[in-house]
Amino acid sequence: MVSFGNRLSGASIWRRANGPHWWTTMRHGHYLQQRGGRYRFRARFPKGLVAFDLPGELVVNLRTSSRTLAISRARAVRVAMERLLTDLATTMSRSEAEQRVRIWVDACSESFENSLSASGGYAFFDKAEADRMGPAQTRELDDLFRIIGDTVVRPREKQAISAALSGRDPDAAKPMEPVIGSMMKVLAPATDRASPDGQLLARTMLRGLAAIADERSRLEAGEIAPIPARASGAWMPKKAKPAVPAVPFLSHWNAFEASKISDGRWKADTASNSQSSRKLFQELVGDEPASGIDRRAVSELRSLLFALPRLYDKAKCWRGLSLVDVIKAAKALDETRPHDAASIPRLKAKTVDKHTGNLVEYWTWCQTNGRLPKDMENPFTGFIQPKPKGRQARHERKEWPPAMMETLFTSPVWTGSKSYHRRRAVGELIFRDARFWVPLFGRLTGAREDEICSRTVGDIVMIDGIACLSIRDSKTPESDRDLPIPEALLRMGFLEYRYWGRAPDEPLFPELIPQGVGNRRSAAFSGWFTEYRRGIDCYVLLVDFHSFRHNVSTDLSNMPGLNSGWADEITGHDSVVRSSERSRYTKGVLMAHLKETLDRVSIGVDLSHLVYEGPRGEPALGAADDLAMFVAIAERDMNAKAGRRRAGAARA
């Protein structure tokens, strides 16, 4: 039973081995699903917990039709579920339990065999008792006891063990509980009898009792047991485990980061982003050595991350507080908020998984480079949820619907503003700056935000007379490509305003001053684009700049007869067909095909008023002066922002 206070008391849990296929997957989150207007949480149990006879999945009725409230409740369920699964996950494997019990079985058999030898062959009497009774009487009683043991006692004992192990009669093994309890203190003194490890070991010991009975019967019968080819025993020397360094776990992070950058696997901004993982671990876990970090510690860390507000490092209300205090303050605010108010947004599962992934990679690097023993289990593995594929992946971000597209591209940036600083106010001035060009380029080509913003003038290349944007060093190696500039942008004078008359090493959009984590030019654009969309009432969750790629992908897939390799070349996705098309055509012929394809992509909004009327092949009149103005304003705004930041730091 799961309860969310009075508002969700009595929420039911259904657990089924095979979930129904008629659920409608939500467009937000991997665990939320909707049916009949109500939301529910659904997640699969890890296969590693089959020993506990868990079903295939957990389903929780969230008792709400509000997506915002459902997301908040689903997050709480996931955190609780993660703790539960961590508690259930055994630290003792079945093979380890069997090894421990085997030692006990061997010790019992060895003791009995020694007793047989010392007593002169009697199974139930020692030598002193045999001497007192005499050989004839001792042998007669010993044979009688052997018959009773073989025909009555041991069969009944094994029958009780079988009934207990099968679950038909759990109380059948109660008479053996004192033996199991006393031996558990010897084999695993730190293990709680009621814990998962204790239950596993107890079941294995029941099997061990049956094995002891069988081996005793064979010894009493005089069976000749072969000597194993390779002996094993407690006397054999064990390989000493390498000592784990007592230094703090994060001691080698700088070397790890430098290694990733030097071998080209990380860019500078990736390393900068990873620093947040280091800082979060440092503050929430501390200077623990690797030996002090286990799966429970990682689970608790992830629980804290899920409870951390999304803007913990940016919002003014959290400044000066430790992360633990931020979590407590956010919880207190949520508990006192009005019933219909939205809860404070927390870190997304994707963000928590990113931090966990960085720590997984760091642990592996430490093992590879001799900082940690290779046989130490990486406690950070197994927590990250696999990325959604197929239909779920398509719902991570939404496409721009036609109405929103029209709202955006008929807004003042493309129809006329009051002034450069009042871009949302309707007027007659159109400024062809980055804020004008970048959204158009994204919607017409599907290029990523940073792929456009970070280009230089020299990245515009002519391939058999076709103007192309050369994209290199992007998200993945497959993202490298030459993208023909669509005719719609050429008609608006893109080359005349941004290419002709400029030096190849100049930034294509110099007014986008590098900033933020990774010192990217796209950071100067993305914040403005979000605020601008909010200001013109064109903001919807999960509809952002990256969503333009989804629109372009849909446009391409809806083109009848389009070669899928050309679509992959345009979007920068790797495929066998794309490689085949590259080898089939010369560069110029391939660009001609791609240009023709991109020219068929349409925004669906009349932009004919933006057509450039000046001469082609030379700089547009006043373009250089406009560009200098854009850069000067951007630098002035950047300096003002830095001044405000310094003043805020001084007050703090």
C-alpha cells in the first residue's frame, strides 16, 4: 500500500508479470502512464531479484489527472522503490552461501569419519562405551540404530526439509531451527536471520542438512568415495586481497578529468559539466574512501539528488545554504504550499543518471589505472535506467505544433520590433542578428543549436556551387556533415549578411559571446530564446529549440520516395544506408540531392516580406555596421551582467 497523505491514501498497487499493452504512454517521463484520464506509475523490477519471487513490474495508481502532481508523486514512488530494491538486493550470492554451507557439511562429515575411526567402526558409540558393553552387544545396537536412521529418521528429516523448501509446509523445518540458528552464528555472525541474506543462507543450510544425512548414510554403508582431483580446504593459502587505499574516493578526479580530455573522449565543456558530479558527491557524501562506498550509500546519494531542487545552484533563495539544508527547505515549502500550487521542480531522472554515470566512469578509470583493485565491485553500476527507445524516445521532446510555429515566426523578431532592446514589442524594425537567423536555420535544417551558433565564417563552404555549412566537432563523430543552406535562407540574404566580405576565422555570430558551462556561444542564445518565447506566449514544456529537429525529421519521413540515407545525412544520424549513399555519389552530386531535399522543408508561415532585395554575391548594405552594433550591445550587456554578479557576491 502506498500513501501520499490524505490526498492519496488507499492508492492501490498492482504487480503483474506481463503488463497490458493498452496503456497510453505519457509524453513526459519514463514511468508515468495514463489511462482513463488518471495517471499511474509503472516500472519493471530488476531481473537480479528473481530470488525473492517478485513479479515483473510494479504499478501504482497515482490518483490524479494532473500531470504536474503525477510527476511529483511518481518521483516519490521511484525514490521509495529504489530504496526498497537496494534493501532487497542481497550482498551474498547463492554460490557464496553454498560455499559457506559446504564448509559446514564437510566439517560434519569429517567429524563423523574421525569418530568412526576412533571408535573402531561404530557409528553411534564411542570407544569407551563399546568397551563397557562389549563387542557383541555394541555391534548389535549399532546395527539397529543404523537401520532406524536409514529407514525412519533420515527419510522423515529429508521429507520435512523438502516440504519447507517447496513452501508447502514452512513450519516443517521448525525442529531444525536451533541447529540453523547456532550454525548461522558461526558461518555468518554479522548476518541478520530475518534479512534477505539470512533467509538465503537458512534455505541453503536446510539443503546442507539433507546433504549431511546423505553423506552419513554413505559413510555408514561403507561406500568408497573417490578423492577429488583438486583438493580444497581451509588450510590452503588464500590469495590476499589488495589493500584499498584509505584516501578520499575523489582524490584522483583531476587526473581522471585530464586523462579524458587528453585522449579526446571529453571536450572542455564535458569536463566542466562533470565537475558538478564531483561537487555534489563531495557535499552529500563527503571524503569517504572507496572502501566506505557501497550500493546502499549510492542509493542514498541518488535519493538526495532526486530531492534536490532543479535550480539549487541558481535560485537566489538557496544561496548560502548547504545542499542538505536546501533539500530540507524545499521539502518544507512543498508541505506548506496551497493544495493547487505546483511543487518545486526537482532534478530530473536524466540529470541524476548523468551524475551517476560520471561516478561509474570515474570508478572504472581508477581500477584501470591502478588506483583501486580490479576485483572491487563498482557500487555505482546498475542504477541508471536504460534510455527509452522507439515510441518512448520520440516522446522525450515534442514537435512544434503548427499554431505555435505560426506564433513564433509571426512575432516581432521576424515582423518588426519597436527597438533592438524591445524585441517583443510590435514595431517596424527587423534586425538580422543571431536571434533572427538561428531559429530559422534550426527549423529549416534540423541542425542542433550549438552546431549553428558555434560556426565560423570559414565553415561556410562552396561545394560545386552549393553553399553549405560545414559542421565538425559536434555531439558525436556521426554528426560531422556538410549541410546545404536552404533556398529560403539564401533568399533572405543569409550569405550577404553573414558571409560575403568577412574573414574566414570570424565567428559566424560574433554577437553570441561565449559563456556558461563550457564557454559556448549557444549559451548566449538559449537563455534569450526561452525568455522570448515566454514573453510572446509561445512556451510549452518539452517544446524547445531541439524540437525543431523532430519537425524536420517528420518532414523528411513524410516526403514520398525520399532516400532514408539522405535524411540521415541531413540530421547527422549514423546508418548503413547513409554510408552507402556517401560512397555511391560524388560530394557534389550528394550535396545537390540534399539541397533539393532541404528546399522542400517548409515552416508553413509566409515569410515573403523577408526576401532580400539587394545585389547578390556581395555584402549587404550596412551589414558590417549592424554587426558591429550587435556585438557592442552584447558586450555591454555581458559586462553589466558580470557587474551585477560581483555585486551580489559582495553582498553575500
